[in-house]
Amino acid sequence: MTLRLKQIRLTNWKCYPSQNITFNLHPDRKIQIIFGNNGHGKTSLMTAILWCLYGGDIVSKETLKTYFYRGKDDSSSVREMRVELNFTRNEKNYFISRTAKLKVNGSTSYPSVEEALFYEDGTMRSNSREYIEALLPKSIRDFFCFDGLKIEQYTQITQTKEAKEAIEKVLGIPELRNLRDDTEKALQELENRFNKAEGTSQALKDKRKQLRELEGDIELKKGQLKNAKDEEKNAKIIHHDAQEKAAQIEGLREKQEEIHNLEKKRIGLQTQLNNLQKSIDSWLKKASIPLLINFVQEMADDLQVTSLKSTYKTNSTAVLKAILDDESCLCGRCLDQNSRDFILQQIAELESLEVDNATRIEKDQLRIYLQGIIRDNAKFSNYSQLLLQRDRLEEEIEEINQHIKQLKQETTGTNQESANEIWRKVGESGKNVEMIQEKIERLQKEIEIKEKQLEHLRKEVEILASENKTTLMLSNQVKMARGLKNATNELIEWNIDNSQKMINQVTSDRYLQVTNKPEEYRGVEITPEYTLGIRTITGKLLNPDVLSAGEKEALAFAFITGLNQITDTCVPLIMDTPFGHLDKEHQKNIINSLPNLNSQVIILATDRDLPDPLLNLLLPHSTDILKIHRLAADEDASVIEVMESY
């Protein structure tokens, strides 16, 4: 049951001297786009639609004369302006036309407006207002035709009494309430007739008096029960919030315990670092020797060679002297003088090369010391590994310091006193919930007992009423009227509850599609008074006032389109300049959500509102793309032409 706008015709309306727009209605593609620069007539087109439907409620008679086209041909004494709309739904056609005239007399002008004409499948209906109201109720115009530049205001729309009435009208609640009022009036009238009926016995009158008193008592108890249930709901919210804060306190306590453990760990790591640094410092004290260890090794080797040579020389001298002291040579012959002289010469040369014994001992000690240095250096061969261990310990300690700093920031202001106060509130709010629940249970039992008494008393009244035909007939009528009233009340309560759930669900789904932070929210909640709130993933209910501009507009869009979708008849959704001032992510999300709507969507936009990347997202779902141009011959005149049709 989708209502769609098929045609718009404008005559001498604002900047349009004569304009005819015919939309290509496709069963699957439901989006039409009309491009136009600011000041070229987009808003004028939307105002024309509303004026045709609702007349003076949109444009007052005083300002209407400024809406007549001010073109070249404006010298006539009487000018006529007209807007015509053609809607279609379920193969039915609806034609609406509204005309205004402007009588010009010198410098003064007098506008007059005719009543709108309404045709259904070619048949004119006499009471056009009623038919227009049935087709597109005036009270819901903000929910199918809105200005994107003012979209943030829509988050406040539901704060007014008029808006609540409009929403309930969309949901069909006033009709149900009228039915309830009618049944109450009928019941009251029957009750009065029953009281005045002839032949009513005193006993019956007394019983009926008791009956009315008991019914009043039950109504009072039911009112108290309803209030108690509302109190329970609010008390549960308070208790839940207190529990959340208590849970946060417990989380802070856990963080404080974590800080304590981290500080202990840091002390242990710092001790390891200090010991390691001592080892490194010890190595650095001898760093000049280990760095010259190759040179030390060469010196030790040279001293070793020198010591060996010295020993060799000493041994050689001793051998030669032994030969001289012997009578014969090694070969067994006696030494001649030449051999003796040669050996003496060799001994003299060897003795000339020898150092004194003190010097030799000193060199041996130096050689031994150098060899000791070489052995000590081996102990510090893992110096690079020690430095790596130190760096790792320092990094780990720094990470712990940063973590401790963060935890301390998160636990700032937490103390035992505040924790105790929060837990006190948890206990009090919990007891309050229990007390209210006990009150509800008590009231329910009292109502149950009284309803049994009421049932018994009604039977007694019926028996007494059966003694007279008139009272018997009236008793049966009262019984039927009472049953109808109760059924109507139950239907109203069910319908309101069900409608609210539907609005919540549809609006939440839509909001999670268009918001740029879907991971932070559970959805939208709408109160019985139809005010809006956002439920976060943590359970907190946010007032729209705390949202960013983009989030407010996403919420307004979700609510308006959601409400549009749950009505029995989806009406066209006309959006004027809806996207240009939103951030790119919200723009893209809203654009992607439009094809999912059941209703026809007419977008009035500038090129800035719909740049090519966004336009390309809509093209597969669009049927018409139109463009508003200024007529070259007249700067006040515009014309709408087809750019593309799909």
C-alpha cells in the first residue's frame, strides 16, 4: 500500500511560470533526484507540494502574494497561480489541485485562495480536506517532507504535544481512544438508565451501589498498580545504574591491585638491573686492557720467547765451559789451542748477550702478570650479552611504569569512602525495587480478591435484575457495554505497546545503519511520550543533546524514516538538501540506507550534496535525474528538465 507521487504541475508558482514534472514510477527503483543550485527553486518546489495539500497552514494569506511568479507578463489586473499533484496507490489515482488569485489595483494587491479540489479515479469528492487528511494527514507532514538543513531540529520534534498527537495519529491510536470514549459514554448512559428504570427494587439499588463502589475501588487499585509498575521501571533503572557504578568501582579496585603487583614486579626487576649494572661497571674499569688484549698477548709472547732464549744461552755457556774443563773434545781428541780459543770466543759472546739475573726475574714476573691479565679478560667475554640483558630489563621496567601511570589515571579519585557510598546506593536502590515489587504483588492480590468479589456481586445484581424485564434488558446491555470497554482498553494498551516496540526496532535498525559508531550503541529507545534516547553498549541511555551534530541528524533521519515505514501506507519521502553538511561517513551510510526504504524517495539536492561517488551509489536504484536551470531570458524564472531517465 505504497503511496507515490506521479506528477507535479506548477503554474505561476514562485520561480516556475509553467512546469510539468512526471516521475517514472518503477516497481523496484523508487528514487528520484532533482538537482539545483541554491536559490534556483528546490525549496520552492517542496513548499508547492505542501501548499497544495494544506493551503494556509503552509503559506499565510498575508505572504501568499510573494509566491506569485514575477515574470515579464505581470501587467494583468488578475493573476492566477496553481499547483496540481497526482498520486497513485494500488492502481487508484488521486488528483489534488489548489488555485490562488491575485487582484492588482495600482500599488495594492489582494490574494485569494480557493479550496483544494480532490479527485479519486476521476470522481471529485465534495469534502476535499477530509480526503487529503485521510491520504496525507497534515499532522505528519514533518515525517514525509522535511528540510535537510533543519534536520537537527527533528531530534526535538517529539518534545511537543502536537508531535505526540501526530505520531499517535500515524499509529491509529486516536481512533482507538475515540472508540473507548464512545464505549464509556454508552456505558455511562446505560448505567443512568438502569438506575432510573422503573421496577428497580431497593435491594437491587443497594447491590448496584456496592457494585459501583467496588468498581471504583478496583479502578483505584489498578491505577495504583500502574503507578507502582512505572515506579518499578524507574527504580530498576536507578538500581541498574548504581550496579554499573559499583561494577566500575570493583574494576578500579582490581586495577589498584594490579598496580600493587606491578610495583612489586618493578622492584624485583630494578634489583636485577642494579646487579647487572655493577658487573658492567666492573668490566668498564678494566675496559682499556681488554680493548688492548691483542697487544698484551703479543708482549706476553715476546717475553716468553726472551725467557726461552735466555735459558738457552745460559745452558749453552755452561756446556762450552764444561768442554773447556774436559781434557778432550766430544769427538774424543784432545783440544788444541785453536779449538780452545774458538770456544772461549763463543763463551765471551754468549756472556755479553746475557742480562743480569734481576732483570731476567723482573721480565719473568712481567710475563706472568700479562698472562694473568689475559686469563682475567676471558671472564668478560660476554660483555655484549650483559648490555643486551640490561637493555631488555630497562625496556620491561619502562613498560611497567607506563602501565602503572595509565592505571593510576584511570583510578584517580577512587577511595574507600566513595566506594562505600556507591555500595550504599546499590543496597538502597535494591531494597527500593524489592519494596515496590512487594507493593505490586500486594496490589495484584488485592485486585484479584476484589475482582472475585465483583464477579460475585455482579451475579447477585443479575439475579435481582432478572425479576423485572426492563432491568434484565438493561443489565445485559450494561454487561455488554462493560465488556466492550474493557476490550477496547486492552486493545489500546496492546496497540500502544506494540507500536512503541515497532518504532524502537525500526528506528534502532535504521540508526545502526547510518551512525558512524554502530559498535558503541545498542539502538534507539522511544519513551511512551515519544521522546528519543540512545542506549549505549554499556546500557547507558543518552539524551540527544549530548550527541554530535552528525549523530543528531542520523538519529532524526532514522526516526523519521522509521516512522514512515511502520505506517499502514508508506508515503513519499521528500528530502530537501539532506547531505551536504554531514560528514562523509554519515553521508555514505544514509545514501546506502535509502534503497532499503519501502517508500518513494524524492531528493532535492545540490551538486555538493551528491558528488559523483555518492550519486553512483544511488544510480542503480534511481528512475529519474532532473536538473533545475535558470531561464536565460528571465533571471527570476526556472525550469526543470530531465538529465537522465533509467
